[in-house]
Amino acid sequence: MASTYPGPSSVSDLLPQAGTSPRSDTTQSYSGPVARYRIVCTTTKYLHPHEHIVKVEAIADGGSARQTFKVKKVRRMLGGDDQFYTCDPGGNEAEVKKFRCRLEGCDVKTIRSKRDATTANNLDNMPDG
Ligand SMILES: [Zn+2]
């Protein structure tokens, strides 16, 4: 006659077990996603002996706001993981790289689009900002 009511002895089996969801811990070598910026216009200034780009306006990938970057800043970002590029109306991208101008005795540290840039996406042909 003893009550053999089993009771909720197995209730813990019904509960979701804590701490079993997969966790991907970020490793120390993780350096963050690469940020890419599309340069939409440039500001040039006469720096002896000719004009150079001194500022650019760029839009971060996935964003819509224009940001202004001094060339010095762009060069520093290019030294990290960030990328800048130009894009022509046809969607052809050209990578922008650090560049040290040696023309006519010039020694300005600046940026330019890679050699394979077309006329339309060449950094030098971006509209003035
Ligand atoms: Zn120069």
C-alpha cells in the first residue's frame, strides 16, 4: 500500500542544460573585420611643385554617411587593416594605395589608385569635394 508515486524525479532531465550552447570565443589573433571605404570625391591643394590630394570623402561599406579623411589619416588606416577604393559608374573598383610622389623633385606622401585603374575610377579623376 505504500505510495509509489514516482514524483518529478527526472525533472532535471527536462530542463534545458545550461552552458551547452556553443560559444566561439574570440581569439587574441582576431583583428576585427576589414573596413572598406569607397572614396567618392577628393580635395586637392597646390603643394609645390604641383597639386596633390589632401582630403577625401568616403562612404564606409554598408553605410551611407560621407566621412572626410585627411590623406595622412587614410595612409595610417591603409597601414592597418582598412581599405580604400574607388568605383566607376559601371561598378569597376580600383584599390587605393599609399604612394610617395617623386615627380619633379616632389617628395609628398600621398595616395593613389592602383595602376590598373581606368580613367573613370582613377583617384585623380574623382570630383572635387
Ligand atoms: Zn608630387
